[in-house]
Amino acid sequence: MKAMKAGMSPQEISCGCDRSERTPPASMEEFSRMSWVVGRAASPVGDIPRVAARLDSRDRWGAVRVRWGFGRMRYRIPPGLYAAGNPDPSSPVLVTANYKLTFDALRRELGGVDAWLLVLDTRGINVWCAAGKGTFGTQEIIDRVTATGLAKAVKHRKLIVPQLGAPGTAAHEVQGKTGFRVVYGPVRAADLPAFLAGGLRATSDMRRVRFGFLDRARLAGMELRVGFKYLLALLALAALGGILFFGRLHPFDFVPYLGAYLMGSGLTPLLLPWIPGRAFALKGALAGLLWAAILMAGGRAGFLPAFSWKQEVVHLLLLPALSAFLAMNFTGSSTFTSLSGVLKEMRTAVPLIGVTFLAGVIFYAIKLLVPF
């Protein structure tokens, strides 16, 4: 699974870039060619790029691309200090990540708000993941405050850090080394205008982390793309078996594996809270088992092509294993998990999935080679 590549955790793979890849700064001339920069704001530390509060078609198309995993490793902006609206030395300072999807989510909520945006070099990773990996953290905040000359740009000494950045931030160290006090803002950027207007006080609703159906749907595209290569491998094996042993290739031979792929990579993330069990692998296995049962029932009822009992056994072994494997990938995208919980699940689930899948492959080979 993607969570096992190069010894990285599920969160590291899901969240994007390698932690060693730093993002180079940009000059004002380079900023002038960026569509989301709409001018300059004068400050005691020089001219600062002013960002648009509205997203244009290029921003929206870029979001679609990275949601499906295309160019995700490179979807970042230069770190540094930016201006939203017309900030002055008394305007608030909002700290964020240089993953452009995160940056866009922030700036689109700042229409009518005058603020400074302190963008950290999180290697193009969102706030939540970067906080867990250490790239959105204490030292990066200290370094960025120092490098931008923020103390000269503003009169106050407050940094508004996203709540999801708290795991990586030692507020007392930031204050001790920069003089800036960390104030934790709301979970969602949409609540920032109300948070600022309310005197930097967050309501209990602003503190609540949500991961609803639409949030999961936005991430499902990435899971479908990641799982597609596994689907292609299975389809190739199914095609090879059909041609070698039966001399024909029937389109419906592919349907069981396509369905298991959709169950694991698509349906399981969407219906995550309602599928029984806590482990993602178990949820995916149950979805795959349901799909195998649908195929069996459909074949016996006559509205789907009938499978032999031997092929039904193959489906009962392979399809839940495939769905479980694919569903477990979603641990790196979900707020329902922690790193320790993911590692615990993997230690149990990966061997079980491997044994079940191998048993299915062996039974499939016996079915083809030995008539019984």
C-alpha cells in the first residue's frame, strides 16, 4: 500500500511531499507573474505581495488536479510574508502552510479582511499533516518570523496559528525566542472573520473538527487514482487467465475486480462512519464481502451471469482482501485516525490481507489447472 513506500507513514504519503524538499523564495518580479498576486503592499520591511481574496479558474482547476493526485508534490507557493487587503502595523498576522490548496482555502475567506499572512515552508504539505511531520512547527515559525522581519512590520506581538497546527507548535518557545505570543485560531478558515471580529475568541463550534460526507468526497478522488494501479494489475491477471485457459476474454470477467476497487477506494471513504467496525481494513473488507455476496446472489437469481462455486470461492477470498487493502489507504487522509492507531492496524491487517489474497490466488490457479 502507499503507506508502506520508502518506510513512510500513511500520513506522510497522503500529505504529499518529502520532508527534505525546501521551497525557494521568490522575488517581487516572480510574484508579479503569479495570477493570485494582485499588487504590492508597502510595509516597514519593504513591498509585500498582496494576494487576491477570490479564486480564479486556474486556482479551481489546480485544486481539481491535486484532488486527483496530479502535480500534488509541486502544488506549493514560496514561503514568506503576504498581505490580504490593506494591512497596517496593527493588523493581525495569520500563520499558514505553503501548500497552495491550504493557502487558497485561507485567502478566499479573507474578503474585506486586512491581515498579514505568514506562510511557513511546510514543503508543500497542509497544516494538519505538516504539524504531525514537524514541517509546520516551532522552529519553522521562529525562523520565518526572523527571516521576514515581522517584528518591524507590526506593532503587536500575536501570531494566529491554525488549531490544527497546535501539535507541532510549542507556543512558549515561540514567544521566548521571537516575543510573539501564539493564539490558536479556529479549525476552519471560514470561521476566521468571526474569530477576528470577536476579539480572537473561538466558540466551541469553531474548535470542533468535522470530517463530513463532502469532506470525504473531496478526498475520494485521490484514493481512486492511487488504487487504480492495483486494479489494472488484477485486470491484467484476469485477462491472462481467461486467454490462456479458456481462449476467450469476456468483459464481465473484469466486473468483480472493478466493483471491489470501487468499494474499497470510493464507497468505503464515503460511507466511513456508517460501515461497522473501527479499523479501516475491516470496513473495506465488509464492503468487499457485500460486493461478493451481490455477485453470488445476482448470478443465482439470474440477473447477473452465473459463476461456478469455485469462482465464488475465489471472489470471497480476493474481493474483500482487495477492498480492505484499498480502504486502509484512506487512513492517511482521515481525521478519524492517529499515527499510532494506523501503525497498530497495519500490523494486524496487512498480514491478514496478504494471507487471504494469496489463498485466493492459489485457489484460482488450482481451479484453472486441476478439474474438480
